[in-house]
Amino acid sequence: MADLLDLESDNPFRSRSFRSGARALEGLEGDLSKLVEAGELTSVKGVGESIAGIIVDLVTTGETARLEELHAAVPAGVRAMLDVPGLGPKKIRVIWKDMGLDDLDALTEACSEGRLGSFKGFGPRTEEKILQGIDYIRSVSGMFLRAECEQVVAELLEYMKGCAAVRRVEIAGSYRRAKEVMKDLDLVVSTADPAAVVDHICAWDEEAEIIARGESKTSLRCPGGLGVDFRMVEEFQLPFALCHFTGSKEHNTALRALAKKQGLKLNEYGIFRGDELIECASEEDIHRVLGLDFIHPELRENFGEVEQAADSSLPELVGEKDIRGLVHLHTEYSDGEASIEQMVDAARDQGLSYMGVTDHSQSAFYAGGLKPADVKRQHEEIDRLNASLKDFRIFKGIESDILADGSLDYEDSVLERFDFVIASLHSSFNQPLEEMTERVLRAISNPYTTMLGHVTTRLLLRRDGVALDMERVLSAAAEEGVVVEINANPRRLDLDWRHGPRARELGVLTSVNPDAHTIAGVADIRFGVGIARKAGFEAERVVNTLDAASFGKFISKRRG
DNA sequence: GCCGTTTTCGGCCCGACTGTTTTCAGTCG
């Protein structure tokens, strides 16, 4: 509705209110329908009378008159223009109302024929930019996995350090916040000679398009479509710029509001009392000036971290070094590429001291799931290996399909042979929310279930997860002591970090699992640790930070 | 449309770049 209001209404504050109302609901834990019943919606900050009325309509009837009006008023083709880089509500209103163009095809044609130039504020460059923008959104979705950005980041940091005019260079933005997907990269550069730095940047790669070229900000677009923004500042400004461009936008807004309340002004160049700069050597200093504990970049999403930093209740985040065991991996017994022995070597190379083999269960025909006879064969091999291994332990696990009715994929007599069980959805993704939730709750209540694997089964930038009432799932998992995996595969990263604050309240346990199908896949753990940190998990709530003996004890306790 | 330790009215974060202008509006992050 906020998008539509941007186009329909000329009051930008109205659409902003809808946007912040929507965000408030997204961040809301607990039962929305209960809030509706109690008539307490307006107690949510950002939800007033008007938006509350709309929510009540949507919750009780699934419809609301205001949305229908907006849909009737704004053609879908006009709304699609919001996705064109360089086009915002103001220009789109002119295109739509004054030029009478109401979809991307009509807009493309008008630009090609140079028909926009006669309108105020539009010229040939604008037409060209719009055409490029439409091409761009049609060719790529515009979002990139963190894993796709990693190489570019490493390359750029290395390249920038090769410039004599560069004092320091840091990656900021969503990448530094460990977001699962992103649409561009932000680099902060300190220098006394910005012109030289800009020349260096523009000489990076002739395949890269130069979008903007200024001594404060220069932007490139890589051949694959990934945008890179460079911000040039003086050395003393670097901590402020790093803080500002790490964001998120919502986190920054909260910090600035806090600063303002204290009579200070915060921006990317400093923190000021009146005209006087308060010097800070680091982000830690900036936070201290504001009366806050240091907030790790991963947490900066305005999900409560500012308040927690103010009253010293931020979590001690788990780190990569805390991880001791490799849980959830596949071998050549099912659809993995490596032998058990090769995976042992890969785990040891990562400095780990145990692993849990979890091939697919028998229903996973597509993945060569294990029949009971295969299970027996695999367990014999694991016993042999364990007998010969020093300082390393292999646990016998399985990734068991959660069948459509919520049962696991083997008879109890087979399930009881495993040291632990990861229960995962791999089929019947289209069940409605209630049915799917009951299915997962039944899997959680199964005494053989140790962990839930990739709980929503989403594939980032490819498909959404299943419909699931996460409040009920997390509550049940916490109650039963069932671990909710953070699947570290860069296309999954599921459990989503946005459930982190609620998971912390409930005391949900997790395990950072690579779901490795290859030797190289073991290193995916790093992506999962980033998400675990982002979700606010302390090492104590991540079960594969336990040593081998304690992990063994933990998984046997669940069986009672 | 929302909100209130200045306020129930009048604000709402703030700065850079581009393109179109001749001092600025629109867009973006």
C-alpha cells in the first residue's frame, strides 16, 4: 500500500507511515489476531487509528477497501516503474498523469522516440537512463547472494590497497551486516587526495560501468550487475562514515534520533554538539558518546539492538572460532560427492573435532536416500573409522524427511539406531499454513527428532519458503528442546535471522550446519555463523560449539 | 498518517549526485 500511495498521493509522509507501520508488524512477535481481538493494535508504535482499521479489515476479512481503491487507481504497469533505477514517485506521476503512459512498454517506446524531452525536468539523458534502467530490471533480478559478492569484495579491497592515495579502506553496507542477499556493495575509503582515489576506482575494470563520479561518492556497476558505491572521506571521518554506511537505514535513523535527543547531530562526517566535532577514533567511541555499548555490525537492523546497547543487554555473539563440530553433511551414500573419510579430513582441516553424518532418508528417492540395509552398512563403516580415529569422533545421524502427515521416514526400530536425527521438509511444500504447521509440530514432538533442518526450505532468490506459523514452531522447539538449525548453505540461511530476537526470548537452541554435499561445502559454515550472529545467538545456544563429549551427551539426553 | 519530557499542531534524518536548470528538484542510500 505504501508503494501505491507514493504514486497516488502527493503526501510522502503518508506512504512513509504505511511503510513504518508494515515494518512494525513484521517485527511484531506474538499473535497478531489476539492484538486485533483485544483492540490494542494502536499500542504498536507506528500503527495509528487509520492503519489499525486497515489491519483489522485484513485480518478479519482478508480485504480492505482502501487497498482496492489504490489498486483501481494505480495501474500495475505504473507501479512496476518504481523498480526502474532513477525513477521515483515524482517522475512516475508526471509520466503517468501528464504523458499518459501506464506501463513499461509504453514508457520504453516513448523514450526511444524522444517524446519525454518536452516535459519539465526530463531531457535526453533521462530518457537514456530510463531505457537502461528498464533493460537492467528486465535482465537481472538485481539481488545477489552474499556468496556471489565475496570474491568481488576481496578483489576490490586488495585493489584499493594498491592505491598510494588510499589511507584505509573498509567494506560497509549490508555485506558488513552479514545480510543473506544484497543489491550493492559499499566501500568506505579514507584519503587526503580523493581525486586520485576516484581515478584509481574508475580504472579498476573497463567492463564496469561508471554510474556516478564524484570526490565524495563514486559508483560502479560490475558486469554482472552488482553495484559498488565508494565513499571518500578524510582520515578523522572514517569511523563516522563506516558507521553511517554500514547502516541499516533503520538503525541509522534510530541512532540519529538518539543523538538528537541528547542535543547532538550525527551524520557520516561526525558527531557534533553545535558546530563542534566530538572526535572519535573508532565506532566504539561513537557508540560510547551516545551512551551505548558497542553494537556489532551484524546486529544493526533496528531490531532492538539500540535499546539493548543502552541498557547493556546485548548478546555475546557466537564466533567462527567457537564452532567445534560439523553437523549435517552428505556423503556418497546418498547425494554427497565425497566419502565419509574425505569429509573427516575436510572437517579436520577446518579445525573441527567431530562430525555428524546425515545422509538422506529412504523417501528421498531423488537424492538416493538410505534404505535400512544402507543404514546398517554405513554404521559399520562409521564404527570402523571411529575405532581408528584419534581426537575425532563421527556421530551417526540421518536427515529424515518429514512426511506429509508429520511422521518421520523410518520405523522406530531404524530411528533408534541413529545417534541423532535432523528432521527436514523435502516434499509437499504447498500445504496451507495450518496443515504445514501441524505437520512440523508433529515432527518436533517426535522423541527421535534432535533438530529441525532448513525449517522453511526457502531458496534465496529462487523460491519462498513454505507457509509456517513460526511463533508456534519456535515455541514448540524451545519447549521440547529440539534444535532449530541455521542451515549455512548460502542459498538457504534458514532459520531466517529475523526470528532471532524471538528465538532469544524463548531460549531456542540452534546448530550452525553447512549441509555440505562436497568437501568445499564444509567451509559454508562461515555464512551460517554470520547469520547466527545476526540473529543474536550466543555460543551457549549453539550446540555445535560443544566439544565432542558434551555434544554426544546433549543428543542422547533428548531420547530420555 | 503518526506522534508528543518543547508540542494535540506541525513537524517528520540528512547529504551527495545527476540532469535540468540558472538555483533546484528528484532520486538514492
